[in-house]
Amino acid sequence: MFSICVVLDPETLVTLNLFQGQDDVREYKDDRIEVTKNGNAKINMNQYYVYIMTNYSRRSLYIGMTNDLVMRVAEHKAHVNSGFTAKYDCKVLLYYEEFPSAGQAIAREKQLKNWHREWKINLIKEQNPDLADLSETIGVTQEIVEGMRHEYATRGCR
């Protein structure tokens, strides 16, 4: 047996106890860690997000999933993609959650999409009681949004 210590984030130090010749982790399992057959540990440090956008009147709710929340919110604000958020002018970020794996984020997105509107509003208000736009708190600025518009316009994307 041999051990590997891995720091996943400032609060998470993981010790993996691996057994020679076996490809599984015996004492600790984390979605961010994959142990290959030759005993190497691969760490996925990507973060995934489920988020809720709305329009200025707070009437429409859009639930999405991404691995780059700043970029995705900027795309919604810039209306660079046609679809629900462009049609209903959903430019306000009300809520987001972070996940270590895409599978967990997708499962949560599906769960929230099946919730009643009242449940979604209650969830949002637990974290954001004033239903304020959280875009700036994650780093989305007007300059980023304008840059996104310009980038998509010059590449002819839509």
C-alpha cells in the first residue's frame, strides 16, 4: 500500500490509500479524483455551476448549467445566443450553485427544472432575499459583456 496526499482546495486535504496492482481507492472517493489502472491519480479541478437567470420584472426564470459561470452570464447579458433567455430578456443572475463534477451539476439542473416556481423562488430567497443581480459579485462587468458582443459580432456567431 502507498499513500498520496492531495490538496483539492484550501479546506480539502485528501489522503488516498492505494493498493499496488489495484485500480481503486480504498479509503476515500471523490468525484474529482480518478485512479488509473497503473496507480496514477488524475485530479479534475474543473468546477461546474447550475444557475438561475431572470428578466428585470422577475417573471421568467431560466435554469442552466455551465463550467464557466462568468462567460455564460456575460453571453446571456450580451444576447449572443438566440433562445429562451434572449426571447424573454433574462439578463439578471439570481442564484448559482457550484459542483465538482458535471454529472452532479446536470442532476441538480434537472431537479430544479422539475420544481414548482414557488420552490425555486424560495430557494433563491434563501441566498438572495432581495432578488438582486449577482453578476457583478462573480466578476461580470459591462466591459466583459461589451467585449462578448464585439467578439461574437466579428466572428459572425449567433
